[in-house]
Amino acid sequence: MTNHLIIITIAHELGLKANQIARTTQLLDEDNTVPFIARYRKEVTGGLDEEQLRAIQTRLNYLRHLEERKETVLKSIAEQGKLTPELEARIRAAMVLQEVEDLYLPYKPKRRTRATIARERGLEPLAELILAQEVTEGTLEQFAQDYLSEEVPTVEDAYAGARDIVAEGVSEDADLRKAVRERTFDQGLLVCAVADAPLDPQGKYQMYYEYSEPLKAVRPHRLLAINRGDKEGVLKVKVEAPVDEIMAAVKGRYLKNERSIFAAQVREAAADGYKRLIAPSIERGLRGTCTDEADDHAIKVFATNLGNLLLQPPLQGKRVMGIDPGYRTGCKVALVDETGKFLGGTTIYPHGPQKQWDEARKVLVSLVTKGNVDVIAIGNGTASRETEALAAEVIAEAGRGAYVIVNEAGASVYSASPLAREELPDMDVSMRGAVSIARRLQDPLAELVKIEPRSVGVGLYQHDVDQKKLAETLDAVVESAVNHVGVGLNTASPALLQYVSGINKRVAKAIVRHRDEHGPFKSRQELKKVKGIGDKGSEQSAGFLKIPTGENPLDNTFIHPESYPGVERLFALMGVQGDEPDLAQRVKAFRAENDLAELAEVLEVGLPTLTDIFDNLIKPGRDPRDELPKPILRSDVLKMEDLREGMILKGTVRNVVDFGAFVDIGVKQDGLVHVSQMADRYVKNPLEVVSVGDVVEVKVISLDPERGRIGLSMKK
């Protein structure tokens, strides 16, 4: 497949124009990052967004890998002297890797099989005779005589070996394998049975103890659960194919002459080729393919949830008390100022076994009052809801503040990390977790980037999926979020800077080192002085790095320095200076009075770039997260027994999975909005309706206090 054909293929698959794919491919090959292309090369790509660009990148990588594999396979077959024009044409025309591997199978170097042993014993001519099916007279014994030897002492041994050769040939038939694969997927069942029930004391997999479902209909979350049960030894899992139909098709393909004395041998060899060689291989392959698809789905859900969590609006300008709840080891309490600076902390023991509730309350009331605490951030882990009740009492007694439950996933990972030791060197590991909880309420993005994305638990079976693929996808999500928000060049940590377009860990540290040695950056131009960034790195990163107090006001916008001349021409046309106090209002009025397309020609900039310039001048230094709803701040706590069916409450979406969304409504247990209760219409995917962090209005529709389950509805 030529580069041109790859471009045409991707354009057809994604419903885009070929020139969009060609130009995007060129930009990617020139080492431009996806965030940079999406924001600053809209004229080149025709306005493709990040999702489209990443889809192009994924398919481009796959098809290029496919071409590399084809060349390797063709070279291997040619070196064996077995490459025919027809085979080469079929390999070159293959559109999926599996097809290439099927065609390569007969020529692939093998371990020693029953068929290779039979060939070594000289039985290949007998196998060819059987397969030809031309002989209709005589006996099997008669035709076996020439092949008997010390290693092949009997007639049955001769035919057994010959059948092994035929069976291997049947199993290497690419067209047959494709047909069997398709029929098994279309008509096969995934069948589960219990293997060892005592390994499942909580009955997690009980619904799968006697379970079958059409393979093509198994939902991703069910398949991942079944795979986990299989891996843990609780379940036995197999793919049950329509064997009779497949066997009839296999024999029909190979049995050409019923009158041949070798007809029975062909039938037996064909059946053996399917049952012993093809079926297990196809079952493994299909389970692998279905698992890959389930992995992709789960990773997509995880990625969407992570992206929404990272883009939660910051709660700026507030003093926050972070509490990392616990029982035996107590609750760690950390106070941070409006900038996230640690002011002090302590440990309290309100819960069992110590049960020092009153002492803990007094300590917190004193801290809240003397420390002018605005918000208490409580980690949502162990003892979270009990600590919530304590916080409600403290707020009532202190007469100030509010509390909020914060997703604490990964806080313990951060606490023990080298970065945490560097940032909070003289602090106990567990206390660092409380600081992290407080800071992630103040600025979720800046704090969460310090943790490996996989440790932020907002996914479905994230530990069961392909970890390499998961890591790559989540890194891209973090990169996207960081560049969507932009980063303060003079305040960002290395952990945040490393995700900026064009910047890696080494350069991020170099930027901070430069800042420490030479003071704050005064302009984006000074980026070029940072060792190791280079012209390319500077170009890719400059627009995403903001300097609120810089020499040039444009350095606090998303406008790229390459567009500054166009902005200066705009200012000259308007008769204004860039630092005028009412600039935003004047730009807004000028935009309303003029035709943007004509203006773009006059200013010699592209229309998409001009549109972005106006947006940034009207709202300089804007944080896109400010437009999202703020977290729900509470001052009182609800108990399960306070709930009644029909109650209308506001809650925060904590996690989104295939079957619905878990919503924090302020009681001990998150409620579940099942996918069937999400809207007054049919909803296939919960992510169509809600995202992690959304504030939603829900109605209580069912209560099960014994099991701690709350059913919620978002239907109007």
C-alpha cells in the first residue's frame, strides 16, 4: 500500500477529505504535536479537532505497521523461493494484520510438529496422493507399502503420518481460516461454567457460573469480568462454535471425490485439521480480538472520565483543610493557604478503635476558626462518610466554611513518590496525602498531573486491560487537558510543564532551573534561552505557556507568537494600543462591525486564526474550566434513613461505567443512575449524557438500606 493509498483509505474510513489526511500526515511527520496542530494549524487541516487528529494518527500508525509487516513476510517467503505473483498480490491487498498472518502461516518457520516429523519420515508423497483423490481402485495397504520403514512400521502408521501432513495443510488454508473465524464469531457462543466456587467467596462471578451468550453480543464490561474470573480460576470459559456446520464446510472444501479409496482419509484428516489445529487457534484469536475491543472500550471510558476529572473547575482563592480519612491510623489533617502552601497539620482519631470524636471535633473547630478555613476537602476513601458527619458538626460549631468530598484516587501513590519527597521533604508520607487532597480541590489539573494517570481510579477494569495501550491513551488525555487549559510559565511545576506541547521531562526541569537561576520569565521570547528546548520545542510550546505579568499582554493569551504581527496590524487598523484598559470591549465592538473573512484578507491571516485572535483578545487569560459548574459545597450531611423515594437531590457524578453512573448525593453510599434512567429517551452509552464531575439533579427511585444501595433517576 503506497502512502497515497494509505491517505485515501484513512479519508474513506473517517469520512474526511484526502487533502486533510495528507496535510495532517505531513504535519505529524514533521514532529508537530496533536494539540499544536489542533490549535495553530486549522488552516492547514481544514479545522480538524484533537479527536479527529488522534484518529488519523492511530490509523496511520496501524497501516504503516501493516505495510512494514507485509514487506517482512514477502521477504521471508521470497527467500524460501516460494513467492508466487498471486500470493504476493494477496498479501499486498490485505487490509488487516490477521489476513497477512493467515497467508504467511504455511511459510512461517515452525517448531517441530507431527506433520514435520511425518515429512522427515518420507510420507509427504503419500499425503499428496491422498489429497489428490484420483485413485479409485486398489487397497490402502497396497499404496502404503512403499512408505513403510523402521520409523513407519505399519500401514496405519503410514496413513496416520500422511493425515497429519494433510491436517496441517488444512489448518494453513488462509481462506478456510477466514471463513471459520467469521462463522464462529457470527454463530458461536461464549460459554462459562464454575471451575472453583470457593475461590469466589463473595460471589462476584456467580451470575457467570452457568452462562452463555452469543460471542458477538457480549458487552465489554461482561467480557472483562469473565476474563478476570477465568484468570482467577473461578470460571472455565470456552467459545462454542457451530461445529457441525463448520465440519460440513471443511469436508466439503477438501473432499472432491467420494469414489476415491482415500475419501475416508481425507474426511478424517480434514476433521483433525479443524478440531486439533484450527478450532483452538481461532478460539484463542477470537477471544483475543474481542478482549482487545473490550480493552479499547474500557480505555475509552477511562480516558473520557479522566479527561473530565482533570478539567474540573479550580476553587481558587480559598483556604482549604484537607482530610485524608482513616480508622486505626487516624485522619490526617493538612491546612493550605490560597496558593496551596502548607501551613500546618495534625492527626485526629474520631473513629474506631480510638473513637475520640469530641477531641477531634474540638481540634478541627480550632483549626477552622484560627486558620480562617473556607472549605474542608475530604478524601472519598475509607471512613470518608463518617468524617463527613464530623465535618458537618465542625462547620455548624465554628459558624463558617463548607465541606466537599474529593476523589482521593492516587493520593497515596503521590505521597510515596520522589516528586512528593521533593515538594514536601520533611513531611510524613500520610500527611502528604492530606495536602494533595486539599490542593486537588484548589486546582485539580495541577495536582493530578503529579500522579501516574492509571492511578486515578475512574475507569472500568483498568487493571485488566492492555497496560501499554492504557498508559499511551491516558498520557494523551493528560496532554490534551493541560494544553486545553494552558500553563503559567512562571508558576507551573515540572510535573505540569512536561505535558505541554513540545516539552518533555528533561526540558520541564530545565525551565524550572532557568526560572530559579534567572528569575521569572518576562516574555515567551525568553523560552529560547532554556537549554535543550530548541526552535521546534519553542514553536510547539509557546502558545500554551502564559505569562500574566509579562512585558507583552499577548503572552497571557493562547495567541501564538507567530501571529503577533497579525495582531499588531489589527491594532493599527483599530487605532489602539495592546495595553489599553478597555481593549476587550473595543475589540468586541470592532468584531461586530466588520466582516471577518474580509478582515482576514486585509490582515493576511487565516480566518480560523483571526477568529481565535478575537476570542483571546475579548477574554484574555481565560481559563476554559471557569465555564463549568463548581463543586457542590455542603454544610450538613444526609443519612441513608433521611432518604425517601421521590426525593429530588443534587449530586456530583463520581464515575461513569457501561451500565450507568455513580452519583454522590451526600450520603454514605453513592447512588446509581442506571443507563435506563438517564433520560426520557433511549441511551446506549451513559457518556452521551453525563461526565465525571457533572452536577446533576436526581430523583430517588429505590432504597435498599441493608445492602446500602440507592437507585436514582435523571428522567424528567
